[in-house]
Amino acid sequence: MKQKVVVHRPTVKSRRSMAQVEPTRGKRESDSDRYRYNMNYARIGQCVIINNKRFDKETGLSFRDGTDVDERLAKETFKGLGYDIKIFNDLTVAKIVEELTKVSKEDHSQSASFVCVLLSHGKEENLLCGTDGLVELPKLTGLFRGDRCATLVGKPKLFFIQACRGTDLDDGVIETDSVAGGSPVKIPVEADFLYAYSTAPGYYAWRNTEKGSWFIQSLCHMLAKYGKQLEIMQIMTRVNNMVAREFQSFNLQPELDAKKQIPSIVSMLTKELYFSH
């Protein structure tokens, strides 16, 4: 005979009830402070750029023409926003892990945020290519988790990833309507990350050999234009719009011609991010 099972969660219920009725202590935090990242630090932060263009012959990976344009655009754009720039070229998997580990162990207590731009080949959704093989993206981004990088806890950590996430091609489609100051708070270790991927899961990411990748071109254009005015998710929506509407492949091979692309923005940010103080 089946019996009805009742699961009690007294601890969770108790905490929630207490949070609802407990009076505010100390200075009341305004909504503008509560829902906006504090950028009032000595530095806005570091921007680490890893640019891989040459790969070991054994990998079978091609030379990434145009990636140096991406590197230059990213350097100029984030420097213009006030970031201190570090650039690494043609790193093996071990060196990528080593360099990002070093950065994660630095003292970021006087920095408001952290940015990392990864330019490389990619395999599937979460695999990035070093010059000699593959590394899982969570292994790299995880170095900056709250339980591993204490001086970036509660601060925005932004990863911009220009890499393929598969081999699917997007044919596109025609639109139908047109031709401070309170008690310590415990937060999740995965909080305050933003992952901006150049393309949707499973898809190819396009790159122009002379002008750079569609994604980095659009990202840097929108950051340069709106970086000191708009909130980051507003900016990224405009990046998506630019990539989706202003770019289309031209290729003599019919199977590669007239293709489209849409970036994918994954946010675990808990506040609004404005790059200006």
C-alpha cells in the first residue's frame, strides 16, 4: 500500500520567515546601491587577453587569420574603459591555466571588476583550444569563483569568448513583419559572472581575415559607443543586434554562403554593471 510522504523543511522556512520579519539594522541600503555594482575603487580592474592564432601541427587546427585585429580592438576598447591590459599570445593548455591561475591569486582588493577575453578555436560548447590541445572553459573561469579568488567576491567577472562552439551553420530566416554597509551576506560561489560567447551553443563562429571576428567587432564598437552610458546587459543586447543584423557570410562555397550568427550571453550577475564610477 502506498503511503503519503511529507517532507519537512523547517530550517529553510525558518530562515525565510526570520528574513521577512527581522527589522533592518544600521543604515538602510537604497535600491540604487543594492542593485548596482560599486565601481568606486582605485582601479576598474584588469583585462587579460589570450590570443591563440598558431597551433601545433598535430592538432590539425588552422591559422586564425584576423585574430590580431580582435586583439587590437579588445586592447584599445578595454584600455579606453580604464582597464589595465595583459596580453598573452599562442599559449598551450598548461600555460593558459598557469597564467590565469597567477592572475586569480593576485590581490584584486583595489579593483572593481575583472575581464578576460579569450580568442581561439573552440570545440563543442565548453572546450577551448590551446596551441596543443583542448581545455574545458569551466576549468578556466572556475579559477575566479568566490571560493577561490577572495578579492573578487561580489565583483563582476566578465568573460568574452571568441571561439566556435560546434560546426552548425545558421541559415537565417526572414522576419514576418518586415522585408553597502550592512551585515556580511553569503553568496553563491558562481555568482557575479558574465559569459559572453561569440555564438550560440553548437554553432560556428565567423571571423573576417581583415576586420576580425563579427562578435569582437560588434562588442568593441558597442562598448566604445555606450560603455560609459549604458548597463552591461543593454550593451550586450545591442551587440547581439549588430551581429545578427549587420553581418552575413559571403563565400564561393554555397554551403558556407549567406550564413548568420547570434552571440549567446549567459549572466550570473547579481547587480547592474556600469563601467563608469
